[in-house]
Amino acid sequence: MPLALVSKILLLSRILLLALAYFVAGRLALLLAIPPGFATAIFPPLGVSLAAVLLWGNSLLLGVFIGSVILNVSIAIMGVGHFEMAMFFTASEIALGSSLAAWVGASLIRKFVGFPNALMDEWSIFFFFLFGGPVASIVSATIGVGALCLNGVIPLSHIIYSWVTWWTGDTIGVLIATPFVFILFAVPRKLWRDRSKTVGIPLLISCALIVVIFINTSQSEEQKIQRSVQSSANELSETLFSGLAKHIAVLTPLKGLFVASEEVTPEDFRLFTAELLAATNGISVLSWNQNVGHTDRSVFEKNMIDEGYKNFSIKEYGPNHQLVTAPHRERYVVVTYVEPYAKNGSAQGFDILSDEVRHQALLYSNSTGLPSMTAPLHLVQAKSTELSYVIYMPVYKTLDAPKTRDLRDQLLRGYVTAIVKVGTQIEVLHEKFPKENFVIRLQDITDEENVQDVYSEGFNEASSLSRSHMIQVRKKIAGRDLLLSILPTEKFIDKQLSATSWYVLVGGLLFCSFLGGFLLLFTGRAQYVASLVERRTLELESILNGAVEAIIIINQIGEIERANPAACRLFKMRENELLGLNSISIIPLLHDLLFTPEGDYNQTINSSVWKARETTGICSDKTKLPLEIGVSGVDLPDRRIYTCLIHDVTARKKVDKLKDEFVSTVSHELRTPLTSITGALGLLVGGAVPNLPIKALDLLVIAKNNAERLGRLVNDILDIEKLEFGKLQLDITDCDANELMRQSIEQNTGYAVKYGVHLALNNSEISNLKITLLVDPDRFLQVMSNLISNAIKFSQMDGVVTVYAKVDGDQITFYVEDEGAGIPEEFRSKIFQKFAQADSSDTRKRDGTGLGLSISRVIVERMGGTLDYTTEINKGTVFFFSIPIEEVSVK
């Protein structure tokens, strides 16, 4: 299969899988939707989309678009129960916003954060989630809510609430979902695979806990709403059904009228019912329906005409639903009197036995002797399509209802009747239970195969949320089974809701988001430290193994834990022979480090350091090596280890021996004849041999000066050697500072005269003090002579060199100041080195060795002081050194 085709198939697969993941994630998010509607505090699809676009490129934006369209169309169908083309266009607009949001977030992250990115530092994590979450969600929320508003899905008044909800859900979705996708697919795989345990599992558990808490809180809220709906529904149904029962009870006094009187005139009926109608809310019509046998029909009709009802006759519905004269029957139940007559007079004369619905109700009354109620029907006299109930109460010739049906048929006089218009009754009910809070449906379910809706205004248009809180109450009244269904409106539900569920979910998910960020930072730092430790370990391994010097690492009981190749070569052992070996067996001196004088392990050393101790080592062949070791100790959390640096000083010992021989040779074999030569030349120059030619005398002076210079060089070299090898012994004694300064001037006065320089002593600041110093007086004067002679040599003719001292706390500082050319700044780092000269020609011009300052600094430091200088080009230099004061008093 061609590679290009494989790439296209792979891309298509990723697009389709992303669309599926978008849809599934969106449907799962709806499980956390907070009513009313489908608002959710977390919407992971944007986080999934952002991660996919970052990982596999902008081509996957098509998958975002497809998944969003399918998801939003499905949500719309859930709301109304069927598909409309407008849903597709609205869903496409929302999908465009989601795709743009993913693109904006990915673009900002690539530009300002960089991707691929392991998200290991706080700034990368912060800006990644800032651009991918809050910033990108502005795009999706704005376009999505705008599309819903423009297409009439949400009113303009809800736009702010919807935008905030949308933005919050998308933001939290990015903060939580993106890390999960990266854990599954991002590189480097080792890092993200490790994060599945350190980030993924804790984040998943915390999200699950928040979801459980949210579900419990939502269930509590739901129960609260259901209790409120149930309470209102109970009150509403009680009001409706008790109202119907009261309407039946109203017929009792009307029945009494006919039981008490043989003849009830139309006027009597009008007056009596007027009071009942005025006192009763809900009954629209009261009537008297007289039982008339066929033999009495003509007399009955004549009597009604005589009472003023012209053209009265017993009627029924004809084929065209018009009232026509009723045909011959064995008996009739005729609407005789009806009030209010003006609106209902057209029903007078109607034979209710001619109507099957009314007839069934009368049969129930005849069989039980109780009031009955018809199925919902349209009134004869009504012009509207409103359904009504007709209640019949049988009236007998006796006060009490006869016990048997035959007697009831024989003694039946007729029926007092009440008509209840259900719509009007429920409209009255809505005064107490407003339509904005409740939707009501009343059904007659007496015939289960032919259920009739008595009243259902707005019920079929109610939302699924309202239907989920439906309360149904079943009641049997006057032979009819009634079912009352009560739906709370979304507005009513909204009033019952508190923000607790929202706060729990949003707050909890924000906590999970911050937890995810913290865990990413923590694991990133841990990974960085681990990689750094690994790198440093490799570096140390390389250094340890490549070191020329022998290195061993021992524990606190002296066992060797590590040894580098140089140590193996030094002690002539393989590494496995050294490891675990007690170090005292090859370096006995380590016993003093590891054990106290009493022989116990040393527990008091925390970070011991031995600097350059000389000792003897023992090789595997029992030969002994002169060694120099340095030991440093480190306290680890659980134990102490020591690093021992071992230097084989065999070669150095040989060099030291050669140096000792050289010093001895210089001291005895070179300096003795040199002293004799200098003395002889001095005698010749001093006139021991008279009448020497002037030219010969000049040559002798040159020879004498160079011999003296050579002698000074030999002495300086000997001093340097003694200082470097610690063989220079200082004769420390109590000395007076003023006396030392005076002697320094005396020793160098002749030298100053030789160079035409004035040497001045200014001890005004200490002349009245007796200052005692602990110094070697000869070495002190050597230092002063070196400093003064340098100042003289580098001064101009007739220049001045000033010597003075100042007391500063517990120290005294001696100064030698000249008026020479100064010392270049670039020479400061070299001036105290051996054989250092600012200009190589100075060695010849100034008659110096370049060792004086180096020797002086070491001597001053050995006496507990410091030596330094300040200089200014073409103005002069001041050398100074400080010595601790032993005692000071006023003279």
C-alpha cells in the first residue's frame, strides 16, 4: 500500500476518532448537567480537541467540527423530541466556535509556550492552561452563545448567564481533560507514562470524588424540589377534588326542596337556586330533571306551557345535532327547570335519557342510589367546545333512598343537577396556583380504553425537565375515575434551586484543575531532578573512573563501598577485592578517624575533613607506599560516608630529597665561597691594595655589587624554600612597635642615601602609646626592609618615602608610602608571586630579585597579619600590613 494512502487513512481515522471522542465526552458531561436545561460546569470536549490539535496538527479541526455538530444536534433533539433542519444550522455555528477555540488555543500555546512541551516548570504549565483554557474558551463561549441567541434558542435576557456557564465549562474541561489525553499520547512517553500514576490516578480519583459529592448534592436538591412539588400538588389536588365534592354537596339542599314540596314552581326554583349559585364558586348551572312516563308526557308538556314556557316539548338531538321532538319512549328524564335560565334555557325540554353519556350516569345513580357524574361532555346549550361534568343527584318520593333498585325506579321523581365547567374550575384554581408555576392536566380514566383529556392546556408543550417532576393524583368521584397530572414549570423549579450544586461542582472541579497543575509541576520537577541526578551521577562516575588520583568511599565502620580504577592500580587489587574490604587494612591511619581513643565507633563527626595528611599505605603484596590523604565526611539521612582522596607521594618524596640536597648545597657549598669572594672584593674596593688603576677599581665595584646581589638572591631562595616546606621557624617574642619602626628606618637610611631619596618616619599617632606585638623581630624588620627598599628603588631622585603606623581596634597597620610612578592595575594579580616584576628590565635597573614581596606576604601571614597595597599612577604607592596587638598602654 502506498505511503501517501496510508497517511491519508491514518489522518481520516484520527479525525473520525476525535469526532467520536468529542461526542462521547460531551454526552458524559451532560450527566453532570445542572437543571434547568443542559448547563454543565465541565465540558471536556474542548480539552480533548485542544490536546488532539496540538499532538497531531490542525487537520484534526475537522474532527472537532464534526463531533460538535453531532453532539449539539443530539442535544437539540433531546429537548424537543424530533429533528428540525434549523438544529443543524445552529449546531454548525456552535461547531465553528469550538473549532476556532481549539485552533486559537493551540496557536497561542505553540507561539508563546512551545510544543511539544513536557510541562515541567511552573511558567510553561501556567501559560499553557491560560491560553488553552480561559483565553480559548472566550472564543467558543462567545460564538456558541451568540448562535443560540440569534437562532432564538435562548432569550437575550439569558445571554450573560449562558456565556459565563459556557466559558466556565469549557475552561474547566481544558484544565482537566487535556492532561488525560497527554498522559495517553504525548511525548516523551516515559515521562507521561509515569504521570499516569502520579497525575492521572490522583486526578481521576479527585474528579470521581467531586462527581460523587455533586451527585449526592444534586439528589438532595432534587429531593427538595420534589418535596416542594409534592406539597404543592397535594394542596392543588385537594383543592380541585374537594371543590368537586362540595359541588355534589350543594345538590343536597336542592334535593330537599323537591322532597319537601309536592309542587315546585319555576319561581320557587329560581329563588332557591339563586342563593346556591351565589354562594358556590364553580357551578355554572343548576337544573331540575323530572322523571316523566310516556303516559304523562302530554300532560307534562301542557303544564310546562301553562307555566309560561311556550312551544315547550320533550326534545333530543337529531341527525345534524339539532334539537328535535323526542320520539315515543317508556319514560323520559326531562330538563324541566334550569338556572340561570337566560343562558341555559335552550336546554329546557331535553330528554337526558336520549344521550348515551348522560344515560350511563343515570344508570349508575339508579343502581347505587348515589349521585353520579357524567363523562366529560359538551353541553346542549353551550356554544364553546369546553368540556363539562354534569352531576346528577336522584330525588325520590321518600326522604331516604329506597333500598332496592326496583323501588328506586318506582319512587323516582327526577334528578337535581349541577353542571361544572372544568376549564372554568381550573382557571379559578390557577388564581392560587399560577400557570407560571404549574401546568395541569385532568383526565377521565373511567374507561381505560378511552381515556379523555378533560383539561390539558399547555401540558403537551411542557419540557422534559417539567415532566421529570410530574405528580399524579387519582380520585374517584360520583362514579368517575379522575387522574390529575401536575407539572411544575421550569420557572418554578428554578425558584426552588439553590446554587449549592453549582458551587460544589465548579469549586470541586477547579480544585481538581489546580491539583492537576500542581501534580504536573511536581512530577515535572521530580523528573527534572531525576534526570539531573542521573546526568550528574554519570558525570561523577566519569570523573571518578577517569580521575588520576585514587579515590575510595567508605562507610562509618570503615568498609569500602566504592573504589575507582586509580585506587585499584595503586593498591594492586581488583575492584571486587577492594569492595567490602576494611579500609584500615590498607590505610591504618583511618583508624583515628573511625574510632575514638576508647575504641568505639566515632559518632560525633558530622562533616569531618582531613586536609593533606601524610601516611603510609599497604598494597596487596604488603609493600608500603608513602601517601597523602584527604578525607571528607557526609551525613546522609540514614548513614555517614567518607570520601578519601589518596595521592601517591613517592615521586614527591624523591623531589623533596633532591631539594633538601640542593638547599644544603646552596647553603654550605655555594654561600661560603660567595661570602669569601664578596669579602675579598670589599677589601680591594676599600683600598687594601693601593694604587689600583681607576678602570680596574670600577670593575671591582661592579663585581662586588653583583656578588652582593647574588648573595641576596641565594638568601631569598633559601627563605622561599623554608617557607614553602614549613621549615622556617619564627622566633616570636614581645616587641615594641615604635622601636621596630625606628630600627627599620636606621637599617634603610644608607640605602636611601645611595638612591638620593629622603626616608621619613611619622609615628605621631603611636608615639605616646606603648604597643606590644607578638612577632619575630628579625622577620618583621626583613618585611619592613623589603617594603622600604622597594619604595626607595622606585622613587625619583629627591623623592620622599614615608613610614607611619595607625591603630585600628585590636590591630596596628604599618604603612610605607612612596611618590613613585605607581603600579599598573593589570599587575595586581601577579605582584605577590615569586620573581614578579612589573617590567623585566626592572631586575637590572632596580637591583631586585622579584622575591621580596612574595616572602614578605608569607611572613606577615605567619605572624597573623595581612599584606596589601593601594596605588595611583604617577602619584605613588602605599604598601601596608596589619599585625594583631598583644597589649597597648599610654606611656
